[in-house]
Amino acid sequence: MIKENMCKKALACDVAPMPLKSAEEHINREGLSDRIGTVLSDGLDNVHPEGITDVVMAGMGGELIARLLEKCPWVKNGVNLVLQPMTKWDVLRKWLYANGFEVKKELACTEGQFAYSVMQAVYTGKTPSYECDDRYLQFGFVKPEGEGKEYIARQAKRIFVAGSGSPRTKRSWEKGLLSLHRASLTDFDTQKGADKNDDSL
């Protein structure tokens, strides 16, 4: 992000000294020590909020992300959150919904055999206008296009395996989930449009 000038300065945080030291060495090798600082911290505990506009939490489980956010009240002060849960995405989505955070956008990304979603969220203090149903908890707002197709297919496979369904019905079942997810996206877009119309009145 620094190299692509997406931000002027950044802080890299880790709760463990050794990974943080490794990060510092990498930052120094890249000649970016004047733009990237490091902080030994459990989440955001030791991070001062002054000047912080965006927080990225990636490479950890959704439960841990929720716990770290819960004990950091200043993320509610207009901070843009970029969250990438590797596991327990449903727990994170449910926590965000229940605690006044609205997911503004969600994209899928793939790495090898793994597929993840990246969420952009912000605190509004209100219950989001979208439904927090099972469909949303598993698929979020990832659209069935590009890497999103792979994400949705893998999510469907996880649910199928967890449900111990018959392999013969796997393909049709996944297609059914995809259709349901497309319907949910249509409903969400319609609701968003209605909300915008209401706001303009």
C-alpha cells in the first residue's frame, strides 16, 4: 500500500516480538522505515488513535478480529475498517451487524486453494438495513463474478460437507445456493436503492 502510494504512512502491529522484528527488517530492506512504523501490540491496544483513518486486520480468524475491535472504542470514530477473516467469517459478520457496524463493500480474493472475502466496514451506531440471515452470514455481499464465483462455490462446498449431504446432489445443491445468493444480492441492491431514495426526500 505504501509503495503504491495508497497511504502516506502506516503502522505494522503484532503481539509477538519475533514476527514484528522480521517485519522491521523487511521494512528496512525496502527503505521504507521513514514511512512505516512498528508497534508491539495486541491488536490496537498500544496504538494511539491520533491520525489513524484506516485499520486493516487480515490473516486472522473472524472471532479474533471481533475481539480486537470490541476492546478498541476509538474505531467507532469514523475509522474505515478493512477486514479479511480467514475463518469464522460468519461470527465476524454477525458481530459487526449486532454492534452497529455496516459493511459497505465486500470483495473476494483467492490464494492457491483458499478463497477469502475482504470487507469494508464503518461504525454507524445503527442496525444495518440489510438482513443478517444465514445467507448473509455465509456469503456476505460477495458478488458471483470474477473471484467471487470461486468464493461462493467454496462456501457452498463447506456448507455441503458440514451438512453431510449426498454427493449425488452436490452440484445441483451448489447451483441452488448460487441462485439464492444472486437473489439476495438483488434484494440488497433494491433495498439500498430504496434507502437512497428515502434519504433524498
